[in-house]
Amino acid sequence: MNVTKQDLEAWVEADRDVLIQYLRDFIRCRSPNPPGDTLEAAQHVRTLLDAQGLDYEIIAPNEVMPNIVSSFDGSVAGRHLALNGHIDVFPVEDASTWSQDPWGGALVGGKIYGRGSADMKCGTTASIFTYAYLHRIREQLKGRLSLVVVSDEETFGPWGARYLAEHRPEVFGDCCLNGEPSGISTLRFGEKGPLWLEFRIRTAGAHGAYTHMSPSATAIASKIIADLAKLENIVVPDLGNLESAISSASEVIDGEYGAGAAAIIRKVTVNPGLVSGGIKVNMVAAECRMQVDIRMPNGLNEKDILPRVDEIIAEYPGVTYRVILSEEPAWTPPDTEMIDYVRQNAKQLSGIDPAPIISLGATDARLWRYKGLPAIVYGPAPRGMGSIDEHVPVEEFIHVVKCHLLSAFDYLTK
Ligand SMILES: [Zn+2]
């Protein structure tokens, strides 16, 4: 007797308490990055896989940042789906500003609180349980399913999915489903790309009353910041169906990311996130360092940006810069089939039709897209992500688990 999608949904309902407990315990396994030690969180994943009798491999090029990979085959050959999630989380700046213990996994008023609840232990739990449920009915499936649980995502580090992309490309399969925060009313088929630059400005420096003796490094920095803001006017090429998907979703985008988001999703943005210069109020600053976070929209890459930066700093002798991070923006064609599965299932489960949009931030899904493989992100809203009182409502968590399970089932039965 074949298991139906209704049966799968019923399994999740029956396991509601198990799932809630699993996510709460997952949050209690502290895994802030930096420093990025995920041994405890990885053990939590391993315990579940062991209990379900599922084989897995630990791939740990950095021994405190293990990645866990597991695969099984259906009864007949077919396509290969990868379920990907990370287990490291943002650090907590000041726990006293939270209303709940950030590492406590508290369940209050139907919401599960804690650092990593939304980003992305909710989504990774969806991946793990989807994998375990579908393993039970593997005889009914076509193709192959892989679980790709990784470390070292929050800092774009080299030991997680980036390591696997290079050294274990076979686990990437033909398509990726990822539960990073998207908000359940949107799904993400692409993302902007970060380009981070570090500037160093040096002058001779002088006594603060002798401004005729030396230019000020901090004053030069402020001019460079003003010049860099002009990068936001770079014309972005028209990308056809990506453009139409974005423009038709502009209201949803503003609703999801805050008013004004739709206006920057197809633009370069420039954020001088870190500026530090001078040592004393009555001295002309001899040195200033700054780090600038530029986000490139789809259709542009660093070759479109860096020559303009070179032109800007050519005006200022004594200024140098280097690239500290450059990740190209990437996207999956908005007509890819996984988008249809996620939309149909979300609609059937909760009456919500998630709008396909581009993400402002970057995720590991880009690594699939760099290989030309479709990668879709669908997860809870980023409530308190990187901030305080991060949480996920239980109903949203259960919805995400069901939606991942049913969409993976659709992909492996078509
Ligand atoms: Zn994340």
C-alpha cells in the first residue's frame, strides 16, 4: 500500500511534540559562529540519525566544524535531491537584552525562542525529518535523496558547504531545497551577492591645531564614503523573467523585508559598516580603516564594481584597499519545477501562495546555483535574526516541515 501525501502530513501531525522537543533541544546546543564550534549541534543531528538507523558520513576538514552527509536511493533510478541546512548560528551580543534565554529553547505563547531558532535550526530540522520520513518509504521513490547538514555558514567560511562544493560535488545532486528564513509568504529563487572591501587611509598626521601640516585620514574616509555611495547608481542589466517576477512581487517584498526593500532589490547598495580612525581629538588622524559592505544585484559582479572603486581611490593618494569577500549574485530560473511544488504544497497546507523573490542576504544555496543547479529557499520569517528575541511560531515551524516533506516527495515521485 503506497503512502500518500495525506499520510505524510499525518505523520508530521503525530510527531508534533517530537519535532517541537527536537528543535528546542537543538537550540540548546550552542553553536555561535564565530567561533563556529558545532560539535554539540552535530551530535544532536547524529543522535536522531542513529536512532532512525540511518547511515551517514562525517566530513570535517576542520574538526570542530563537522558536516554530516547521508544519502539513500529509491527503488528506481531518477533525479537526486539535496536537502541542505546549516547548524552554526549568529552569536549573541548581550543575553540580558533578550526576554528569554537565547540558548534556552523556551516555548512561550506558541513560539520557540532562541538564537538559531529561525536561522536556521527550524529549516535544518525540516530537512532532517524530511529525510528520515522519506527513508521509510524509499521503495516508493525514484532517484536519490541526500541530507547535507553543514557548519561554517554564518561567516561564509571555507569549512562547510564551500568545502563540499569543491571536494564532494556529488552530494549536491540535481536540485537543492533549503529552509533558510524566507518568511512563509515568499520563497527565494536567487540572492544578491556580497562584495566586502577594506580600505586603509594613511597620512602624515599632525597636532590638531596644525591642520595645515597634514590631510586628515578620517576626513578623507568621509569623502570616500560619499563617493562610494554613487555606486548605487550603476545601471543594472535587464534579466527578463527575473525582472517580471520581482516587479510583480514588490508589495510582498516590502511586506517581508520592510518598506523600501523592493526599491533596492535590483540595485547596488553600499554600507560603510565599520570605520575606525584617529587616536585623539586634538590630533589630525594619520590612519583610518574602514570596511564597506557592497551588495550586488543579479546581473552584476565585481568586474562591474571594482574598476569604479579604483577610479574613486585614484583621487586620494595614500589610500589602498583589498577585497575581503566577493560572492557573485546567483539565481535559479523562476520557472523551475521545485518552485511549483513548494507553492502548491504551501497553498494546500495553509492557503498561502509564496511569491518567488530574490533574497537580499546570501545563503549556501548560492553554491548550488553557481553549479547551474536549481536551489530554492523556503523557511520561517527571520524574526529577531541576528538581533534579539529570535523565535519561530510553532505553527510556522510545523508548516515548514510539512512543506519540505511534501515538496521533496513530489520531486522524487514525478
Ligand atoms: Zn542562515
